[in-house]
Amino acid sequence: MHSRSFFLLLLAMSHAPILHGQDRVSGPPHVSRSEVIARNGMAATSQPLATQVALDVLKEGGTAADAAIAANAMLALTEPTGCGLGGDLFAIAWMAGEARLVGLNASGRSPRGLTLEELTERCAGGPIPSRGPLPVSVPGCVDGWFELHARLGKLPMERVLAPAIRYAEQGFPVSETIAYYWAENARVLREFPHFAQQFLPGGKAPETGDVFRNPGLAATLRRIAGGGRDAFYRGELARAIADFVQAQGGYLSTEDLARHRSEWVEPVSVNYRGYDVWELPPNGQGIAALQMLQVLEGFDLAAMGFGSADHLHVLFEAKKLAFEDRARFYADPDFAEVPVARLLSDEYAAQQRARIDLGKALTSAELVNPALEQGDTVYLTVADSAGNLVSLIQSNYRGMGSGMAPPGLGFVLQDRGELFDLAPGRANTYAPGKRPFHTIIPGFVTKDGEPWLGFGVMGGAFQPQGHVEILTNLIDFGMNLQEAGDAPRVAHDGSSEPTGERMRGSGTITLESGFDSEVIAELVRRGHVVRDQPGAYGGYQAIRVDRERGVYFGASESRKDGQAAGY
């Protein structure tokens, strides 16, 4: 046995199985707290103050979209480690009045004045840098807010953004997990121009409980609330953003900002054991979750049992197969032909399933660039008294983004452009005015044509696997909404060694505490490489609709600072 794997086996054998919940008078074994249940409205976000703001908006008669925008603006203040006005946004929403799902792709495009040849030259033979001006693409978040508001909102935008403005001016106490990631980001970004002045009061990241104010963000939000989306994409704010990026050696222009538009898209779905699971089509990676489910439906996971070697083995194998296609096909459909229908077909799933050997780990799948495995994000979901439900995800990428913080505006620009490929002729090869491959994906499930679940799992490339773990926990293993998120997770990383190159191999896996040592030993025997370091297990929020009883169930997992609450 590989010495590293043997060490892991000994480590696992020294720990007892997970004991979460065993001293509770009620509730299942993996759950940290009860589900939240309410009749009139529900919000679940990754920061408690944002959840409370969403509830306030709902109680004032706002729609789920109004409350989701208010919560996202609040998260731009309270959780800049995962989101902000400099990032992108995706959403799936159930429109109760029309009894239909709609999808919104609010991701920005690359600078039109930057060619592949020039970018390749600037990168000097290496990959696109993680930070600085070169990976900056147009921020789509604000336009996404106004698209959602125009179609699904009701309250004036001034009212929707008012709580975030007030908290930005008066300050808020930083919560524990966010404080940790703030310090991690500060270590990398503090030397970038204007970052420290706006995000490191007194020269350091705020600690847990410190009150942080962001007057620059308050002023920016006031201008947006009063002047609409054009206040951000045209005029003084746009000039300030473009001038700053270009002064740092980047290419984002006022024309790039002025030409930006979000796109309403049709969500795509597969049926998994009677439930219609919906994701957005590329340029995101949502269909990877659907491809995994198509393969897994051919296995009796319930009979295998949660956390068994067979269960985890087929989960890893299905993920490898989906990510093989992700590496080859997923890209901006305006620039590449993505065979979505073929990839989601039953026939293709059967072919892929036949490649899985229950006794041996697959080593022939092309696996993913490790750079794509990283990312910090916020996910939120809101339901209102009329039956509307919004599933929304928003991110800068790599936590606080590129480090490019336009002076006095209170946010950092994203670095999503890092995810372009510089090799000519591939689906995701860089091109001017192109949307990069995206990791952030909102999820949605309907049952018998009615909304059943709005959910999401944060965490870079882990997200499709996270979606599948949540759904199989709910559907195959009968867990409740809170338990489905709190149950121990596993993660597969596509690179056997951190070379930064796509490679072929079995990849590596990490497992949270709570899995039997004999299961880990069996996975190693089948050829899986187990890694002895913490995995990126994401964060999770969800709202389930119980139409028969007329109530919402909400959940927010214990790995993050988040909260689910209703009224």
C-alpha cells in the first residue's frame, strides 16, 4: 500500500465514527440543528444579517426576488470574501404567477480590446495569472440585480438596497468564518493598490466581532439605487472602474462595461428517480451535476447505503466521467458548440455507466486543471408568500477576487478571466468579448411540475459533486433538509499531483470525519488515492416546498456562518 494511504488508514482507524446529533432528543444522527419551518416566507443565506434583511423585505411585501437582491447586496458588505459588486451572478427562479422556471446568466465578458495573442504574450508562456489586472472581466452582478428586479421584483430598488447601505455606513460585526477567510485574503491581496485602505482598517483584517464599515460601498450602492444599472455601467462609476484597471496595466474599458447585458436562458434538466433536477446551461458547470445523476441513476444507492465503499466509489467515478466532458466541452455557447442534449441523454449515460468498474478506480478520464478547483462563493435562496422561489449564486472567484479595488468604490473586481484556456482551438480558449467558463451554479428541483427545492453548494469545482451529494442524501438516503447538508462529505480533486496541467489519472479524494476506516481501506484497495489534508467541502443553503401542508422548510449547514429563517 502507498505509504501516504497507509498513514491515512491508521489515522482513520484512530477516530470513532461521527457522533453528530447522538445526544439530541430528536432528529437524525448527522444533523447539527433542526430544520426551520415557516408558512409565509423563508430565506437561507451564508450570513445571518443577510438572512434577516431578506426576511424584513419579505415582511414589507417584497417578492422573493426583492429579498434575494437585498440579501446579495448585504452579503457584498458582510461577506466580501465570497462575493461583491465586482463579480458575476447566476439565478434560477420559479415564477408562481406563470408556473414556470426561468434562468438568468449574469456573467461578464472578457475585454474586447485584448486579443488571445496579446494575452498569451503578457502571460510570458505561463497560465493566466490568478490576480492583478489581466484576469479581470466585466462584472455582471449589478446588471443581474436589475434584470431580476424588472421581471420579478415589486418594491422600489431604493428600498431593496437600503439595508445594505445603512449597514455599510453604520457598520456590522464580522462573523467567525468570514473573519478567517478575510485574514487569508489579506495575506495575498494587501499590497494591491487601494485594497488595504478599503478592506484592512488599521492595516489588518477585522477579527471576529470587530465592527467593519464600508462607506465607499454605501456611496456606490446609493448611486445604483438612484440611477439604476446605468449608474454602474455608464458614467462616472464606469469611468472610475475602467481608468483604474487600465492604469494597472489591464484592458477593461468603458465600452466593455456599457455593452454588457445579462441573458435570460432556459434551464435544462434530467429526471432523477421522479424528481426533475434543473441547472443552467454552459458557460457554467451545472450540467456536470446532471451528467453525474444520469450515470448514478443506474445504481441502487439506497441499497448500497450511505457512506459505503460502493456508494462513494460510484460517486467518484461518475464525477470523473462528467468532468472529462467538462474539460472538453463546457464554454460560452456563443463561441463554442456545447452538445448539451447529447451529454444529458439516456443513451450517453448508459455508455458512460458501462465504463465504471465497481472493483477498480477509473484512470482513463481526462481530469481538470487544479486551478479550477478553487473558489469562494455565496449562495442564497428565498421563497415568498405567493409561492415564488429564487435560487441565486454570486461570486468574485478566489475569495476577494483579483485584488483590483477601484479607489473609494468599496468592492474588488473579479478574476474570472483566469479560467480561460490559452491553448488555441479549445472550447474555452480565450477570445475578446467571451464569457469564461464558470464554476458557480444555482440548483433547483421540481416534482410533478411544481417547485420542490431551491438549493446550492458553494466551493469552486466541488459544486456539481456537492449538488449530487445533497440530492442523493435527500432522494436516495431519505435525509431531511438539514441532515442532507450536515452529513459528512467527500471530495474528488482531478489532479494526482499539483502540476497545474491537465493530466490523466485517478485523482485524489478527501473525506470528512465520519466515514468508517474499513470503507477508507477498501477505497484505497480499489485504487483511489486518499489525501491527508482538509478538503473543500463547500457551504449549503436550501428551501424545500411542502405544498400539501403549505409550509417551507429551510436549512443552512454548520460549516459556514449562515442561517435559515422564516416567518
